[in-house]
Amino acid sequence: MSSTSVAERPASPRRTPIALYQPQPEVDLLRTRRLGRLLRWRWGRLAFQLPLLGLAALLVYDGLTGPQLASQNLATVITWVHYRGLVVLALLLVGNLFCMGCPFTLPRTLARRLSGRGRRWPKALRNKWLAIALLVLSLWAYEWLDLWASPVLTAWFIVAYFVAAFVLEALFAESPFCKYVCPLGTFNFVSSTVAPYQIVARDHDVCRTCAGKECVNGSAQALGCGTELFVPAMRSNLDCTLCLDCVRACPYDNVALARRPRLHEVYQDSYPRRWDVAFLFLVFAFAGVGNAFGMVPPVYALAAWLSSVLGTGNEALLLAIILGAIMVAMPVGLGLAAAWLSRRLVAGRGRGEPLRAVMARYAPAVLPLAFAVWFAHYTFHFLTGALTAVPVLQSFLLDHGIAWLGREPNWSLAALLPTDWITPLNIGVVVVGLMASLSALSRRGSRPAQMPWMVLFVLVALAAVVIFTLPMEMRGLQG
Ligand code: SF4
Ligand code: SF4
């Protein structure tokens, strides 16, 4: 496994093959009048990052010093109710806007100065295995530590992110934190595969004659792509942080943030044929189900049963077994079984195809369903608790001597929609995701070979629907 880049840094700019495939930009966000100018501006990203840095500082401050009740602290309410809901909405409507405004990478410039050219990220880690492990580990830690119920732990979680990003940026030349480590980035990268905008080259002829390939190599004035994507070869949003460094670095103004058909890259064969990428997609799908399962009553019954069988009440261990089974063993076992069956069901020469190639062909079709499960879950929390921000902020300001909207916080504010609308909405979202995944599946391989995957996707969707019909904990709003 050599690298995770969908479009890698060219070893020699003059010999770089340029993919002819690109979506034709219908609408380019960078060409819109005000927004486009802001995005292309040298300090454009900073304009998004600074407000988020201020917000992060506020959350850390309130998390460490404010009331240690999750429902009355900005750290828990904003992080676990608003941040997650707004991230998936942004991913659905535009793309990876959180990574674009990510405050954790702000110390990057300082870290880069410290590192000079730095060293290269170890070759053995230039893949998605570590990202998969850290994604699962972070979801396990979230459950085990009840992060959603603890303002102080949520604050330290934010601080840990800044420290990790800074240290890795200082030690290594590229941006390994975003590409290989950050679980939030991994979530955003995979989700943005269904987003409606993508970085593309406006004119491939210009790229063919471009000697410097500054979009990836950088120039004296601008950084090249931190995650080492090469714009004219990009076929996917995977690994793109939407930092727009490529836009600022390209001397020919040849980079667009173009609108594309929503399922464009899932319909195409857009991903490297690698085990790690295929398993990343499957783990992401099952992790969505597992994360939602952690919030409904059957998880407690299962933990109690497991505890009696194993004779231990060790919560960390019980959660590791339950989540490990759902988020790791199931996607690996069922994914391999589906791939093996697919191969068996193909007549003729296809039977000799490597299992890796079969996995790589069918696993990406799960992406719309996977995103739908996460979307339904996170919007559930957002729709049931978005207005809580008002009394929590009121209370924070009152504690600091500022009266806003009266002297008594209105703690009855919470849901954006009547709660009995939300379950049907969630189920509708999962059904739409399933339909999109089946549609993507129908464009891959032969009909018999699609069948095992079809069954797998329907089972994932069914599990999600059952979970969403159960009473779910109001995380971030309890305690
Ligand atoms: S720097 Fe611009 S013109 Fe050159 S390869 Fe990159 S996108 Fe194309
Ligand atoms: S916006 Fe451009 S520079 Fe930034 S990650 Fe995406 S391709 Fe790379």
C-alpha cells in the first residue's frame, strides 16, 4: 500500500499523466461575485477559521469553568448538538465546509516554520488503516467517557485536537493530521463523496502545459495541496479539505469549485482499488449504525447480558466488544462474504478476479446509505435541540454580567420541529439513502454479482430504521 491519494503528487511534473475524466463545471462557486472573491482571497480561509477559533476558545473556556451540566454548558450543547448537525447539513448542501474553516489547522503556519521542510509521513502509514482505527477508537471513547455528558471532557477533547494537529504539522512536511489521523476529517472526507461540489481543473489543456504544477507542489507565494491531491487528476472529494490552497497556488487561475451531479463520484469508478479504501467505506456505514445503536435501550440490555456471560462489569471492555463487533467485525466479515459471493455468482472469467478488486468495485456503492444514516442521526439531535443554544448562551452571558433577551433563560426552548415529525423524517432519509446506494450498485458489475451487496445494504438500512424507531437519548441535552 503506497499512498492514500486519489490523485497523488506528481513525481515528475512533466511526466504526470493527466486524467481526461472530469465533471464539467455547471456552476463554479469560485466565480460567484462576492463569495467567490472571498474564497479566492489570500486570507479567505482565515476569514472562516478565525470565527471558529473564537468559538472553540469559548467552548473550551465554558467547558472548563462553566456549569458541569451538559444541557447548560456551551461546550456540550454546541459540540454535540449543533456542530454535528450543521456539519452534515453543510456536507449535504455544499461539501466539506468544516475542514475548510477548521480552526485546528490554524497553528499550521507556525508549525511549518518549526518543522522547516519536515520529514515525510512513514510509508507504512500512508493509507487509511490508521484513519479507520482512529475513527472507531474515537467513537468508542465517546461512548466510554460519555463525552456528550461532560463539559470538562469535551473541552479537553477540543484542546487535544489542537495539540495533536500542531505536533503532527510540526513534525511532518505534508498535512498528515488531516489526511491520515483526524477522525473528524475522515468523517468529512467520506461524507463529502456525496457532496454536490468538487475541486476540478477548468481547462485540462492548461494543466498539460503547466510546468510547475503549483496546485500540488506549491510556490514561493502559496502552499500546495497539504493532502497532496493533484487537481487535474482529482476524481473524488476524498481527502479534500476544501482549504483552497490549490486555487491560490495555481498561476493560471485554473481551479474551479464546480457543481456536479450529486452522486457523480459514487456512480463512477472514482476510488483507488485498495483494501483500506473499501473497508473505510464499509466501516463508515456500520459505524453509523453502531453509533446510533449506542444511544438506544437495547445496547444496555446487550451490555448487561455480555457482562453476565463474561463475569465482568468493565464498561470499557463491554463497549469495545459491542462496538468492535458492529463497527469492525461486521463490515469486514460481511464485506468479505459479499465480495466472495459476488465473485462466485459471476459466470466465466470474472471468477478469477482478485477479491480486492471485487470489494473495490461494490463497496463504494454503500456511501449514500452510510451518509444517510449519519445524517439522520445527527439531524435528529440537531432538530430536537437546536434552540437550546439560546438559553445556554443567555445563561453564559448572565454569568458574565450581560443580560441578553431578559434576565431569565427560557429553558423550555429546544426542538426546531415537533418531535413526532422527526422519526418519519429519519426513516425517509434512510430510505432515500438506500435507494441511492441501490442505484449506484446497479451501475457496477453484473446483476447476479450485485445481489449479495443488495442484501447487505438492505440489512444495514433495516437496522438503522429499527434503531431510529426506538427512543434515543438526547445527548448533549441531558445531565
Ligand atoms: S497549477 Fe493550475 S494549471 Fe498547473 S496543473 Fe495545477 S491546476 Fe493545472
Ligand atoms: S482544496 Fe485544493 S489544496 Fe485543498 S485539499 Fe482540496 S485539492 Fe488540496
